[in-house]
Amino acid sequence: MHARIASVDVIGAHDLVGHITKRGARLSASRVDEVLAAMLTHFPVIGEEAATPPQIVVPAAVLPREPDPTIITLDDELTDQLLDGVLEAPIEDWMAFLDPAQAKLVRRSFNGPARIRGAAGTGKTVVGLHRAAYLARSTGGRVLFTTYIKTLPRVLESLLERLAPDMVGRVDFMGVHAFATRLLKERGIAFRTPGREARLAFDDAWNAIRASSPLRSSRFSRSYWEDEIKHVIKGRGLTRFDEYADLARVGRKHALPVETRQAVWDLYEAYSRGLRERRAHDWEDIVLLARDAVAAVPLERYDAVIVDEAQDLSCAMVSLMHHLVGDRADGLTLIGDGQQTIYPGGYTLGEVGISLSGRGVVLDVNHRNTAAILEFAKEMVADDQFVDIEGVDGVGDAVSDVSRSGPTPAFHRFSSRAEHDRSMIARLSEVLRLIGTGHGDVGILTATKRHADDVRGVLRDAGIPVIMLDEYSGRTSDAVRVGTVKRAKGLEFKQVLLAHVDRRLLDPVTGEPSETDRERRERGRRELYVGMTRARDGLWVGVRNGAGSGR
């Protein structure tokens, strides 16, 4: 029952919880404080407690331990009502929604660097977002929230406006590269923004390699060695060959003999000379310059740093963040999942000089995906093994519970682009007919920017509003989100369409693949896993023969 008489809402007892928890009815934390202050002003507590007759003194009962007063406990009915309300709201409300069971972790205190990890869908990013707001409020200082993906920070900043508008301006959101460049400018350290000159320096170094070099082996490609220098050598800031000669090369599974490593180092030295001659920098140089600048003169700006998708950073990047806060209590929080690493190379915290000493938390309840979507996605990484940043071999964290169910996804194979695009548009029309789903709740993801641009063109030709993830700021709008899986890391959508999937990632491997192809396939399947697990309610996967894996 629900009736309105003048300015009074009349609600039935069974409808009360749903009414007060519906979207738009709940107050923010700052508004609650304002209401409480007004109530105390206009309705002060009056009188003294009434006198009570003398009581017989008896031994005190043993009371249970007091709960943490900062944690709100909700019964199952209220929790379900809250969840139902946010499921119907635009996806941006969902991305800022904290499951009540996670609130305690947001406020947990650690006596040094800490790590929060868990499989896809367990709520790591939203916990980090709420933790940033909590630390800013409780310390009275500033918090840096950073990640490798340059487009994610502005989305998270917009979400913070929803959940803690009073903390806007107290939490800085920026990618690692953006932070490093800003720091260098503040310190007056000269550098050149990476671009054409850095690419030419590597071209010259590569073209000078003799045909007999082990780097020219058919098992490897030029891009493999570019990644080796970028992520393994410069990502650690190595300056001597003996450091590289004994390196475990975390994240790269093919062992390199000493003579091959020497050839790689020669290529690195030639590339470095080329950069110096051109007075140019690459992005790894920018990070290393910033790291060394903070190590020499500390930056006393932040009380806490939170790193999302920490597995995607390099050693030097994590070291830079660590230098900002050191080992102080609640200073550094690393968030991530080794299973979702989609860049070559890797590192361990031991290499950075960070010890967790038991300050690690694993989230194991999937709050995002349906059970069917999660099982479907896990097939992509069923045989995947990796070295986690804590230095142990891993196969991915297990999920103890999945609370939601839904239809089973499937691969849809097409022989032509036209057939693929017609089916994609039909699927989009189908999901938009679902109750509570608008254009802005749908994400169409691809492996490459070229394919994302193709999807944008198809949608615009069909009269469908589009916003590219490069331009998306985390604000609600009635436009389909389109972009690469890399740009979608940290984001969620009610419905996901994975378009132009390369069939070679799904078909059985034939023959003996090169090391380049083997690593590319492994990363490609991980990337599919990441894309699939962005889906909350439904998933469609379009596979096109000959789609390729071009960049």
C-alpha cells in the first residue's frame, strides 16, 4: 500500500524498507550530519533521567565483545532491499555501491603497507574507492588514488562525488604517468614528452642488429624484445648487466641463456644512446626520474596512497608510490589480481623492498557477475599460471560465493563482418528491451582501438548514441560505452558485448607456436577474461573469422 495525503506518505509495513532505500531517497553522509545537527538544535534533549529506586547489587553479567561502532550491520531484508534498489539504478550507482559486508575492510587499519586482492567481481576497486574517502576523512589529510589505466581516474573521481561529495578535492585521482609528469614539472626537472623521437631511437637500435643475433630468431619478434626492455629492464631501472644476468624475469616464462641476455643488453644500450643523442625520453624514463626525485627529496603531500590494478604497474612505479608514504600505518594500499595481468613482464614486492608481513586480505565473494558469466569467463584462464606480486606461483584466487544467477553466455561465430555487425545490433536491441537497462548500461568492448572505432561507426550508422571510453567520465548518460578491454579495466556494465573476438584465441593450438605467439595468446585470453567479467547481468561474445589481433 502506498498513498499520499497532502505532504504525508502512507506506506504499508511490508513496503517500508523498499520505500526508504529506493534510489534518490537515501541521504549522503554529509546530509545525515546536517540533519542530525538540526535535530539537536531544534529538539534538544531536555530534563534529567527519572530517579530510580535502589537496586539490589548482583554480580555483573559477562557481556559479549562490543562491535566496532563504525560498522553498520544490516539484516538480510534491508541488505536485499538495498541491493535491489541499486541493481535497477544506472550502472554508475552500482559501481559506487559498497556491499555492507565490505564496510569493515574499508575502515580496517594496517600497521604498514597492505594488499587487497581477489578474483574479478569481488569488489576490490569499490573497496579502494571507499577506503580513499575514509582515509581522507579520518586523517584530515590528502590521499592519492592511482592506477596504470589513464582513463580510470576521472571515472573514479566522478563516483567519489556520488558517495562522498565532502571529500572531493581531498582525494587526487590520476594515472601513474600523469602523476610522474606533474611531479617533474613541479620540481623543475626538464624532460621531453615521449613520442616520435623515442620510437626512432628504438628503430635505429633494432635495425643495427646483425642477422646472426639470437634476437633475430624466428621464435621471437621485435615486439617481444621491446617489451623485454620496457617492462623487465627499464621497468626495474636496471643499470648494470650483472643485475639483468641473474634476474628471474617474473612474468616472462621463456628462459633466456646468458648470451641472449647479453644481446638484449646490447640492444638496450644502443637504444639508450639513441635517446640521449636525440635528447628524448620514453615513459619508463619519466617514471624513473620521478622515483629518483622523490627518493632524493620526499614529497610531503599525501597521508595515504591507494594503487588500483597494482599487478599492471612496474617495479619502478610501485617504488615511486612507496616513496611517497614509506611504511607508515595505512600509508600504502595495493589492490589487484594477478589473474588479470594483461601486460608483459611483472615484478614481486620483494624486488621493490615492500614487506606485507601478513597485511594481506583476500576478497572471495563475487558481487558483480552471475554464476553463469563467471563460469564462462573462467574457461579463458583455466590453465593459466603466473607469479603473483607476493612472489608465489598462482592460478587465481578462488571465489567462495556467487550471489546472483542469469542466462548462460555463448560464443557466436560469424564468417563475415557484416553478419557479425547485424547480430551485434540485434543483441543490443534485445538487451535494451530489458527492464532497467538503458544505453548507458551497455558496454561494447574490443581488443583493439581499430575495432572499437569500427563499432562506433556501426552504431552511429544505426542511429545509436555512443560515448567512447576514452571520453567517458563516469557520469550517467544515455549512450552506449565503446572501447578496448584495457580501457574498461576497473569499470562495470549491466550488459557487455565483446565484439570482433579473434577466433585464434579460442581455437586449439596447432604446431609449435613461437614464444611471441604463445605469450600473445596467453595475454589475449586473460584479456578476454577481463572483458567478460566486466558484465554484471548479461554477456554476448561475437567471434569473427579473420578478425585478427592487430593493434
